Amino acid sequence: MDKELIIRSSPEAVDFALLKDGKLIELHKEEDGNNFAVGDVFIAKVRKAVPGLNAAFVNVGYEKDAFLHYHDLGPKMSSLLKFTKSVSTGKLKDFSLKNYPFEKDIDKDGKISDVLKSNQSILVQIVKEPISTKGPRISSELSIAGRYIVLVPFSDRISISQKIESKEEKERLKRLVRSITPPGFGVIVRTVAEGKKVAELDKDLQTLLSRWTAMCKKLYKANHPAKVLGELNKASSMLRDIFNDSFTGIHVDDDALYEQVKEYVQQIAPKKESIVKLHQSSTVPIFEKFGIERQIKTAFGKTVSMSKGAYLVIEHTEALHVVDVNSGNRSNKANSQEDTALEVNLISATEVARQLRLRDMGGIIVIDFIDLNTAEHRKKLFNHLRDEMKDDRAKHKILPPSKFGLIQITRQRVRPEMNIKTREDNPNGFKGEEVEAPINIVPKITHDLEQILKKDYKKVTLNTHPFIAAFLTKGFPSIRSKWFFEHKKWVKIQPRDAYTYLEYHFNDQNGKQIK
């Protein structure tokens, strides 16, 4: 399993594509001027407390006030408020929390009006970026993420990632981290810390403590609202969260970004520095070279084609996302209808897991798989989907198949969903009408041709629009040549000026249309 990160830079934004064995599994965009990224910490002012919601609206500088629920205050809220006031006024200059007297924890089921007042200064962290008409979601339980650990001020808990399965390793890490963590701070140990020595953990901890100190220094006489701690740039934060030994390449097309990424990889994995490469071709853009543009066009439409003729239909509503699984008109090589359904469902489960990450779909997702009659097959499908979603960094929960064969998933949404236009203006001249990009129609033609060639036709002719005909026949090897190598049968392609852009028909040796 080889992973590659492809980074494309432009004046307006930086695009990040994560490939797994050459297949696109994540796509992110960092736009200039995004001042409210997940992880950013602000010194802000409470606009008003709303007892009916048991929440407060906080001015963080966005056009809509941020939402802070009582349960996101954290038990040490009183200590944080007192600390923020002391540091802002210059009364407290020791930021280590070593001798800082903690206040009593707030009531777990208390009221927001008992803790926060209008116009009060407060330290908050973005946990969900602004989406649609809503402002950011914030929390006062601050955390600063590093490569191996996450630093949690005003806490004394040492937590270990649940993905580390070995009991002995958990105990070892807990013991090591407890020995180096200063008083007043808690630590969450990340999965990548497994097997690491105390020196590496301590180096990461000291980096995080220096970021905490730098943040506190900004609080003195700070304007409200103001960002006092920014998350790492997107390239570094992605590498921090996902980089491991399975990475075989990081390709960047910008000199400054290349140096920045190389320096960060040198810090976190010196032996892997050589996999960072600069893409210098002026003729072939970096996303074209790695086949990413083609994958984007075919993966972000309403219909997503898969192997063996199966396809997904993905619909978005205000309340939830719906995914319908279809077997298509694939040939049945399996022993029974049940086996065919299981095979299509397993292929679809893999693609659904990929689509959720790729589009960053959040909220409620309902998947209508093909009905399975046996409990054993339903369990196999559920386990397969769960395994495929193990690498998904977003928090999610999967429910077993219902009596109707539906699987329901809830997936955390922390930023707007990735939405890419996969349709183009109709070149036939119909104003306002859009059609699928030609790159999308080719897989459909290929699939139909495969079904036709399974039957014993002596000669097959494809009639299609001249644009599509040119797309299929030009270059070496052309798409038509690939058909010949695979099926050992030459397909004549006849351009037809009268056809609309996406219209195509197959004819047999007698000129009759093949249905």
C-alpha cells in the first residue's frame, strides 16, 4: 500500500491530493484568506448568553458570531477565565501553570448564564469551520496538536490513542509521558507515537510548550477579537496527521512550498526526506501527470462508476446524504444472485468509504445496498465497510444493516463539503444547458462495448459525435487501441455530425443498431 501526496500551488489556493496505490482518496484546498481554520485559537468577547440553548454567541471576527455550547466550555472554565484575565492585564507573567492555583470545576449540568457574561474576554478554539449560513463552532477546551502528542492546558489527564492495541505499549507510553509532562498540563498520546523513545516525545512536547508560551505572550493588551495561535499551514498539518512509513512520494510544484515541506519532513522523519520531490515540468501540470484531474472528473459526479459495471448514485438533501448501490447490467459469473449481490456490495462499500473522505461528506449518510438474505453476508458487508473506514480521520459511527438493508453512518463535519463541478457547457450551443464532461462518457461507452463484445458479433461500429470520436482515436495507445489489445476485436468509429455531444450508438455488421 503506497501513499503519495501531490501538492499543487496557485496564486489563489493550494490543492492537496492524497493517493493510495495511485487512486485519489482525499482532496483538500487551502484558500488564501481562510482565517478560521480548525485548531486556530482566538481571544474573543462574549456577545450574549442564550439560556434557552444553554449556549453563548461569541464574536471571533467572522461575519456571523461563533457558537459556544455549555458542554464545550470544559470543566476548568473558571480557571481559564481567571488565567486569561490575569495574563491580558499583565498581572501574570509565568505561563507554565506550575504554581497556578486552579479554581473549582464548573457544574457538569450547569447553566451558561452562571459562567459567562456579555462582553467577557474568553479564549476559544475553532472546532468546526463556518459552513453555509452558520458561523464557526468553538470550544474553550484548548488543545495544541503535535506530531506524537496533543497538549491540553488546565488538565492532568494522560490519554492514549485507542488505536494502539498493545496493553504493554500503552502502559510504557503512559509512564514515559507522565514523567516528562509539566504540572497543569494534560497530554493525549497519538497513534504514531507507538514504539517511539522518550527523547522524541519530549522534543515534541517542548515544541508544543513553546507554542503555548508564544500564544500567552500575545494575550497582553491584545485587541478583541484576535487570533493568538494559528494552526500549522495545511501541508505541514496534513503531514503531521497522516505521514507514515507507507508514503513513497511527496510531489510539489512550487519552490518555496517544496523547501517548506522538505524542512518539515526532515524534522519528523529524516530518513524519508528524499521522497520530497519538486515537479518542474512546464508542459504537463502536476495534477495531469499523476492522473488526478481525470479522477476528479469521474469521482465527483452524481453517478460514480465502479468495476464490473456497478455504480453509485449519490444525492444530497438538506437533512442527509443518500447513496444508492446499483449492480448495472453486469454479467453474472457468480454462482447465485445472492453471491452477485454480495460481490457488488463489497465493491460498493470500498467506494463509499473513499467517496466520504474524498468529498468530506458529513452529517447523516444513508446507503441503500442491494438486499442480502443471509445474516452471514450482512455481517460480512458491515465488517468490510468498517475496515475500509478505519483510515478515515473524521469521527464516525456505523450502524449495522437495518431490516430494509440500509446502513446508516454519522460522520463528523468540521469544514465545508468538497464540491467540484463535473459538468460542462453544452458545445452543441444550447444556452444554459450543461452536459457531462467527455471524460465521464468514455467509461460508459467502454462498459457498453464490453457487454456487446461478449456476444458473437463479427463486426461492431461505434457512431458518435466527432469530438468524442477524436478523443477515442487520437494518441498512442489510443483508447480504441486499448480496446483491441484487451478484446482482440477492432471497433470501427464513425463520426456523426448530426449527433448531440453525448449521443452514441453501436451497429452490427448489417448496420442494425445493437440495443
